[in-house]
Amino acid sequence: MSKLLDDAIGELSRLPGIGRRTALRLAMHMLRMEQEDVARMTAAISRFRNEIKYCKHCNNLSDTDICDICSDPSRDKSVVCVVEQVGDVLSIENTRQYNGLYHVLGGVISPMQGIAPSDLKIDLLLDNIASGGIREVILAISTTVEGETTLFYLTRRLERFPDLKVTTIARGIGFGDEIEYADELTIAHALHNRMPVNRQ
Amino acid sequence: MSKLLDDAIGELSRLPGIGRRTALRLAMHMLRMEQEDVARMTAAISRFRNEIKYCKHCNNLSDTDICDICSDPSRDKSVVCVVEQVGDVLSIENTRQYNGLYHVLGGVISPMQGIAPSDLKIDLLLDNIASGGIREVILAISTTVEGETTLFYLTRRLERFPDLKVTTIARGIGFGDEIEYADELTIAHALHNRMPVNRQ
């Protein structure tokens, strides 16, 4: 077998969710791509891996020491939305409904996976709040067991700031979800937190 | 948003089956990989794209002008297994049941996708057979409509060699398949080509 092909398949199949069969399919696709397009792809990957930084203020990925969002004068610096990971920042930004800052924890507490509170960027968050100017912290954490544990832990740590408003994003039935397939806990929670319907 | 991250996501999501969400997941995984491991991956991709060749004899991917299989003196050069694509060579090699040569067509005839017989490496196959020494051609082509069309076309083109044995791989119920879910054509074919059962 071609060593060049074998190496490409071997390296690509180290990525999550990519087995040897998918790696072969990707390699064959790259053969059909222009040489310069493949070169641009590998260059983008290399630059990303070697040059990306973590924002010293919010732990988001950034090209500079302080990220675009933290250094944007038009953002409301009195509100901080705490998220698990970088992808959550992108998801919330895509809604165009939020104008505050973020804080990226870098995961959730998970004894099973050996992730302790000290592995997350929690102290940086507390330092930022202690520096003053933050009025509200929105905890936008997954409703998994690990997420709820993290939420509970953070809530406890934030008790040192009695004047701080601490909220979580609403739990309920997602848009497009069928109640038939929602679990009982979600339905019970959604019922309990029912909202008045706007009438004409 | 970080331009480095945006570029990496943009380039990765050009690959088939990889959307922006998967691209982000891959990018985040690369951040957790060692820098040198990512460098080895991009280098393997670049080398593969820039240095890989097609075997001048069988059209398989190769590091050299003639591939490992065609130049292996222990392989039986009197039998040629005709396959659609490089992945099929790997699949058949993995069975360790075949010791002949291959011929990679590079696809199947598909008027829908604009793939004509002239787009496939058919003339090279006929030239190889005309050069002599080939006793049998095994057509290992998919049982799709396009595959059957290609099979029919190849069979016609091979009529010029009346002494050549032309076979196709057996059609039937695959191992692990349930008859309940097999289509009628496959069942009818499998019934018609039934095999005697070995009895003690």
C-alpha cells in the first residue's frame, strides 16, 4: 500500500469521529481539490494551532491577548455570560441577542472524566467580578448532570458577592421540540415556570 | 471572532461531511493535541496531496510510477480484479484472500453525474489485456444501477478477447444480513444461485 496514503489516513483518523474509512474518503476528496486549496487548508490549521491565544480576561479563543469582544467599547461590560466552551460563545453570538461579555470556563466539573473545579477558569471569573463593574452574571451551562453540578458549585462560589445578580438561562421545551418526546423533568419544570400568553 | 479560528473552521468545513459545527469540534481537538502532532498531520496531508501518483499500470494510488502490488513478484499477474476506486483495493487486500493484480477504474459510468466511459481508465485495462499474460478478469463492481451499467459496458468491450475468462464477484445475502430486509432481486438471485451445503 502507498505509504503516502497510509500516512495521510493514519493522521486523519486520529481526529475524533473520523475512522479509517472516513479518512480515506477525506484523502480522496483532497486529491480532487486543487493543490493550492489543500495548501491553504493545512496552512490555516498550522497557523490556528501555533498562533491562537486565550483571552486573558475571559478565556475565549483570541488572536490577541484580549479578545475582540472584551476589547469592543460598544459591549455592555456590566453583564457576563458564563459558558462551558468556545462553541457556546459562537452559538450565542449567532443569535445577535446578547451584547454583554462572556467568560469561558473551558468545560464542566466531571468527576467521571477527572475534571475538578480547579481545572476550570473559575478563579479568573471571581477575580474579574471582584475588580468591580459587573452587575449580572448569566450562567449559560448545559442541563446535564455535570452542568448542574457546575451550576451549583458556581452559585456557591458567587455567594461572596451578595449584590451581584446571578441568573441562569431559561429551561423549557425547545423550539421545534415535541412535548411527546420531552422528559418528565423538563415538562415539570416548563409547567412550573409557565409564562402568560400575549393576547390581542 | 478570532480570525485564526474562523479560517480554520472555514477551511475544514470545505471537506465532505464536515459542517461548521464539526469543524469547530475538530479545531478544538487540535488545540488539545500536541503542536508537533498537528504539524505531523498537516505535513502528511501536504506530502500526500503533492507527491502521490497513479500507478501507470493499474491506476491505483502509488508512491512510485508502478505501485507496490503491480511490482510485487509474488503476485499472480494472470488475474486482474477490476474495481471502482482505491478504497475497494484496500477492502479486498484486507481480506487477504486475493493474490492477483488490480485495475482501478476511478468510478462508474453515471450519465446523471456526467461520468462517461471515457472518464474511466478502461482503455488502459484493454491495453494491458492486449499485451498478453492475463487469463482472468474479475469484475468487482457495485450492484448499483451505475455499477451494473459499467459491468454491462465492460463485458461488451471485453468481447474482443474470446479466450479471456470474465467473472463477477458473487451476488447474494451478505454475512450478518437478515433476509427479511433484503430486496426481492437479491433474494431471487441468491435463490437461483443456491449452493450445496457441506454435510459431515
